[in-house]
Amino acid sequence: MSAWSVGALPVPPSSRRVGEIRIHALDAGVVGLDGGAMFGVVPKPLWERKITPDARNRIPLALRCLLVEAPEALVLVDTGVGGKEDAKFRDIYAVRNEGRPTRLEDSIRAAGFSPGKIDLVVLTHLHFDHAGGSTRIGPEGRIEPSFPNAEYVVQRGELEFSRLPSERIRASYFRRNVQAVSDAGLWRLAEGDETVTRGVRLLRTPGHTPYHQSVLVESAGETACFLADACPTAAHVPLPWIMGYDVEPLVSLETKRRLWQRALDEEWLLVFQHDTEFVWGRLGKDGRSVHAPRSGG
């Protein structure tokens, strides 16, 4: 398959149940990031067998978000790139997310909900490909929250980290993606592992950023884990396959080791945010592979 034969058209939400909770994997578009950066120290002859790069060495990455019909709240996990960036940015990162106003909102509607009905927006971290859709350009040309009726949940440390004047992180954190949320007083700042609403819990998974978090959906003895950048694609399941973008790669390694042990012990459903083809699956007993779950489970 050509590296860019995916993502041109919206993909209907993939939906399933976790216990008594219904979840929807939403298509918020696709971006292209450098394959070498995405696989860190893994040599190209190995990683290109998994994902084919284009002529500019970019690999296609889904901007998958998760919509959770929790018992007491409608929860959106991450918001994609959004629609505020200029043509140069969209070309560099091969962004394809056109919609009304972006493909994320179209996908929320395709799942049967109005974007205005979102109660909670949980952000795994504040990089542009995860938090860009948190704000939008309003009718008067000002940047405003995309989900004004929702609380926005992020780790307090992540918000503070995003504001550091460090050259190492500046290319990933954009003030325009978060400032309007601050101005509107919509932040709900977490301090570690917390339950945000019944059935949805935060799980600190540091390494990619120091305060990165994954999200657990738990119901009737079943658990799904939205991994975010703790493991962006199914190709990143082997422990040493870690992104060059991770600011603390050795911490990422130990985070993944702990995650995989729990995933095996508790039979988690793993949800992959950036894999263009593999939405979710269960970890193989070898700890290096994932398998598509049985229908409904």
C-alpha cells in the first residue's frame, strides 16, 4: 500500500463495548511525521517493513480520538490537529483532516452526537497533534474553545511543562491550542492517577513527556486502555521500539514494561491512537505483538 493511500476520506467510527460502556474510535484525520523520528534508534531497514515512508521519509499516522459514552458523562479523549494551522504547516506534516470544521467534529456526529454535547475533553498531553483541536478560530476571527460546554482535563504538570521556554519542546507545544481554554476557565487539572467520571480513569504513563497520561475505560470487569503516545502504533509494541520524540526514552521503556504486564494480567483491550490500520487489539503472550480481538471483545 502507498504510504499516503490512507486518510483521504473520512472513516466511519469503529465502535464496541467495554463492559456496559460503549466506546467509539473517531477518525480525526491523518498526519505525516518523519519515520526515523517515530522509531528512534530502530534502523530504517527494520521499521520500514512495518510502515512504508513517502519520498520525504514521512510515515502516515492516524489522528484517532476516543469518544466514551460513560454512565454520567460523554467523554472525548484528545482532539487531533484542529483547523487553525496554515498551508505551510499542513504541507510539512501532510495534514488531511478537512471537515465541518474538521474531520473530528464530523466523526463525533457520525457516532450519533453533537460536538456541543461533549461533557469532558481529556487530553493525554498537549502536543499539537493531540491538543490542536481543543481550540478553533471563531466567527469573529478570535481563537476560542472548540468544546465550550466541556471541562478540559490534563495533568497539571503537563500544562506547566508545556509553558517551559525550552528549545527541545517548543516545536510540539503551541500556545494557541491551550490559551483560550485557560482564558475561559475550563481547565480541570489532575494530579496523577484519578477517576474523571465513573468508568473513566487517568493513568500516568510518563516518558514521551514527563506528565503524559493514558486513559482507562473500565466497566463490568473489562478494561480498555487508550495508549496515546505511550505506544503510538502496533509497530511500537516491542519494548525498545521507542520514538525519538520521547523526552525521557528510558522512562518510556519502563512505562511500557509496566503497561504490558498489566495488559497481560488484566486482559486489556489496547487502543492505538496513531496506527492507520490497527485500531485496537490485545497483547500477545510474547509481549511483542497484538491480536485483533474477537467480535465484541
